[in-house]
Amino acid sequence: MRGRTVPGNRWDLLADVPAPPPRVTVVVTHYQQPRELARTLRALARQDHPADLLQVVVADDGSSEPPRVPAGVMVVTHVHDGFGAAKARNRGAAAATGDVLVFLDADTTPEPGYVSRVARLPGLAPEVVTTGRRRHADLSGVPTDADVEVAGPAHELASPTWLRDELAWSRDLLDADETSLRLVLGAVVSCSAAMFAAAGGFDETFDRYGGEDWEWAHRAWTHGALLAHVPEAVAWHDGPDRAERPGWGTEGEGRERLLAETLAVGARIPAPGLGPAGLSPDGAADPLVTLDAGLGGDALVVAVDSLLAALPRARVLAMPEQHALLLGDHRVVVHPAGADHLAAAPARTAWRRLHLHAAVSGPPAAWTEHADLLRGADAAGHVAVTRGGAPLVTWSTLRAERRAARWGREDLHPRLARPASGLTVVGGDVTVQARWGGWR
């Protein structure tokens, strides 16, 4: 990535940095909403962002009638085969020429300053992912050529209080952490094209409404994104928030849809505080475990057995000779020496790593005691668990590792060291035979 970065999630340090307008592509996701699309395209023609730096792409999800657009607006489409917002957004991004991508839904109409405001930070610092302020109004009886900054407030509906409160509590996401994904809305999100490529596009396996934006936000976070809410970038959604729609999430079809969305997200992000506590979806990897090349024999088996008892969702990357000792456990995969563990990390689920420097064992609490330092707005990026000054185990976030590799800097996230407690080094006299079942 080219541009600048800041420590942690401190996008506020960029507030006074001069930022020339970036080249922007607005991707408008559309399906069977010609009236709403006309309103949004007119609003995009009124943006104060330089017209020669603005591309508009309508990403159509296979509407029965091709969308009508003004001259200069590109349309990309595909065959409709069910809910395809993720697919449509990905097609729109693939056609983009801008350095910054601004995603809008057809029924979410921006005020004149929206694009310039929401695109500023991603244009200045390519890791920043911004979300604008989505307000709600009943625009059903309003002419499509009405100015939305006037019509919106005149017909305003209630906005979700939980979203307002969470954004206030997080100081507009300045205090974002790994659980902040629900505050990033796909209808008003913006990122650099470089960040979109690094994180990968939206997950096209989502086949029902909702959740694909949250999964993408979490994946972007683990790939080093900074999250920022830009309240002055306002876009108006035509209609109430879904929680205000009759029957949503309380009974019948609405409740079933809410359950389906929650399960879809939980299956893809089973990290602490984000998904199930006991259920382990197929492919879950928390944490990713790497092993020192010198570990082997009885000590390795005892250590990994202890680790997996404490962290049953772990994915262990082992060299072939290590893998042969670990009973073919499905959580242990072959990973040749020197291979890139970041490339091997499952894109959806892995967000932290545990590196085993020495063969150690202990109760579950001893393994996880220091992992909590990786969580929260001021989280450490690396926590070395040491004894006598030598590391036994190192916890790290893949987010911190990716940012360090991207910028060649180790100062973007705190690095801590803590003495080991509860973990014991497996001595050379310990045998698997003696450890398992008291064999002699």
C-alpha cells in the first residue's frame, strides 16, 4: 500500500493533515428499485467532489429490467440467482478505476458532501475503512428530483438507538476493537481499493439478506484496517431501519430471518465475543498455532495435547515430521518450515496467533490468561509469556503482524512481556507413555 499509517486505530491523528481529493469510484448496489436508484444517481451528480475524480458504477443484482442510468454511469450486472448483494458489490469493485471505493445501496441517497467526506481518510491513509451516517426518512411520496438534504429532515424516521449509542460509546469508532463489526454498514461504507484487495471482496456465499457487510468488516480488521465513523457524511435510507419493520426479529418469518443471519455470521466469525461459545463451525481456527522448528518427540506431543485441551478450536501448523507425531488430528495441518503462516491463515476465522517457543503444558487458564491482552480498543499486538527472560509462548494478533509486514514497522501496536504463570516446561524425562494413563 502507498500512503501513510498511524499507530493502533488513531485515525484522529490525521484530522489536520492536508488531503487532496482522491480518485473515487462509487459502487451503487441495485435490485428492482428504479425510483430509489434515480434519486441516488441524481444525488451523486450533485456531489461537491471534483467530477473528473468521480466514477459511478451501478452494480445490478440481475434486475428483471436493466437499470436506466445517465450518460457516464457504468452498469455491471449478472444473472440473479437469489440474494446477491455481495456478488454485485464485488462486480462493481472489479470495474472501479478509483483509488477509493464508496459503497452505497440504491435506496440510500447521499447529501452533496457525502463522497468527499467519507472518502477523505481512505484516500489519505489506505488502511482506514470509513462508515458514513445513515439516517432514515419516508421518501416514498417525495419526487426523485427533490434535494435529499431538504427532503430527508422533512420526512425523517427514527434511527436505531443501539447504533447511535454504540457509535457514541466508541467515539465514532476511535475506540474500535475486534467486536466493532456491527457498526460498519455495507450501505454506507468506504475503503481504499488497496484495502479491499488486501482483505478480499465480500463473501458471496451469503445467500440471504444481511451479515455480509459485518463479515467483511471483521475480515478487513484482521487484515489491518482502521475503522472510523464519519458522522458529517450523511446518506438517507428510504424507509425505516429493519428493526422497526413489522414482525422483524420477533415472530414468524422475521424471527427466522434474524436467526438465519445470526447463524450465518457466527459460522464465519467464531471468535471470542462474536460467535458461539461452545459450538465449533467447520473450518474454525482460533487461534492459529505455530510451532518452533526445534520441537519434537514426547515433549511436542504433551505440549500440543495440553494446548488443544485448552483451545479446542485451534488450528496447528506443523512441519511434516511434527505432524506425523500428532495422531492425525484434523486440527493439525502440514506447514513446511519457512512457509508464510499469514498466507495459511483461514481468511474468515483466524484473528490471533499463538507461537510455541518451548514445549510447555498447563491448565486451560494458564494458556489463555494473557490472550485477553489482545482484545479491546487499546489491545496489545504481541504478548510474550516468558520465564527467566526467555519466551515460552507468544500471543499476537494477525492484524498487528500484517500491519508490521506491510509498513516494515513494529511500533504500530503495543508489544508486552509477561512472566509465565501456570505453564510448566515439559522436561526431557517426561514421556507420553507415562503421561497418558500412567503407563510404565
